[in-house]
Amino acid sequence: MAKIIDGKAISAAMRGEIKAEVEALTARGVTPGLAVIIVGSDPASEVYVRNKGRACGEVGIHSEIIALPEETKEEELLKKIDELNARSDINGILVQLPLPRHISEKAVTARIIPEKDVDAFSDENVGKITVGAPRFLPCTPAGVMEMLCRECVEIAGKECVVVGRSNIVGKPMALLLLKENGTVTVCHSKTKDLTSHTRRADILVAAVGRAKSITGDMIKAGAVVIDVGINRGDDGKLCGDVDFESAEKVASAITPVPGGVGPMTITMLLKNTVTAAKLQNQI
């Protein structure tokens, strides 16, 4: 049976480290600040935003949640971002996605100055990641890398397969594995014979957004399996992109859903906010 990689435990340890760092910064007169903007009343987004605010409170980061109505115009949202860009007490800005259809995600992402783009979505920050000189790392892929590091999983020279090519997870995940000298394959909806690729993987990252689409017979014996997916199964329960029951019998280590990658994402956001505060205050 595979070892369970406990994202909750790793996240808790990291938050202790982040809290100590925030306390040291506060003692120097710098309290990291994060502003989160939410437009509309999407229930899942509201939960994510509350969780981010609660996490900030745990580690001592100043947090502001700005809730705007669904009918907010794009120009109004951009003006609010401009105000936050200009504030020295706000080091990180995050706009919760998805946005209402009448607002351009691209325009909103571009409006946040790169120094405060703690989601690492801006063109400049994506470019820095691509050339191996990141300012911030995208939160979910960075969380995966932190888990692999703390579990002492060797990446250099290993066959790494990422299933999914989204700008938020799949593409940056591949870049971060490549930076650590993994041999990386990216699979997606047009990939022919997906199983032939996944069965080669020493490290398999599933980020495709389809419940239990990676089954045990698609996994190489002894592989490390990282499940980024969050879905609802037919029984209504949370599940990942990996069929945990069959995969656990084959893998050497695996992340559960929930309790795996999920807790790491917000923790890496906290880390990025602290990094932003240090950079902006030349610490």
C-alpha cells in the first residue's frame, strides 16, 4: 500500500514557519498585507475567500476581503485594483476567479502590478517562471513541489508526467518539474493513448478535472502520484482525478482528496504574500 502524503500536516508545519517569519517582519515595522477581491456570490468562491482570510489571520498577515456585487462594471473593478496597487500596506492582490462574464479575466490579471501578483498569473511573472527566475511561484504547483521536497522525492532524471495543460496548474507544473531536472511529458485531451504515457511516470501529476479518470492500471508500480483534482463523485463526496482505491495499491506514495494538495495552495499564497512584503520593503 502506498504511503499517504499528508498535505494537512505539511501545510500546518509550513504555516508555523510562515507565522514566525511574519512576526519577525512585524517586529521590524512591516506587516504583510493581502487584499482579496470577489465579484458576485458564487458559493464555492465565497468559501475559498473565507478560507484565505482565516489562513491570513492564523499567521498574522493583514487581510482585506473586498466583496463587489455581480453587476460591478469592469472599469470599477480595475479602478479598485489601481487603488490597491498604490497602497503600501497591501503587498499582495488576488482577484477570485471565475469572474462574471462581462469582466475580462485577462484585463483584470494584467492590471495587478507584477510585484503584487501573488497568484503569479501576470505575463511578466509567467515569463520569469519560464526562464527559471521566478518572483513568485503559482500556488498550486508550488505546493506540489513543496510536498515532493518535504517527502524527499527525487525529481532529477525521473520521468514526470503531468496530465492537464491549464495555465493555472498544468503548464507551470511542467515548468517547475523541468527546473528540477525532471524529464517532463505533458498530456491533455488530444493525447493519444494516455495510458502509455502515464505508465512511464515515476512522478505522475493529475490535473485534468475529471473525477477518478486515472485508475490503478494506468500507473507504474512504485510511482509517486499527486492528485490535484477536486471533483464530486456520483455519491456526492469529494474526490480527485485519481481513483484512489485502485491507485493506492500500485503507487509508492499518493496524495488524498481531500487533505492532499488542497491545503498547500492557500499556504503557498501566504508564503508569496510574505515574499512580496520583503521584496517591496527591500528586506
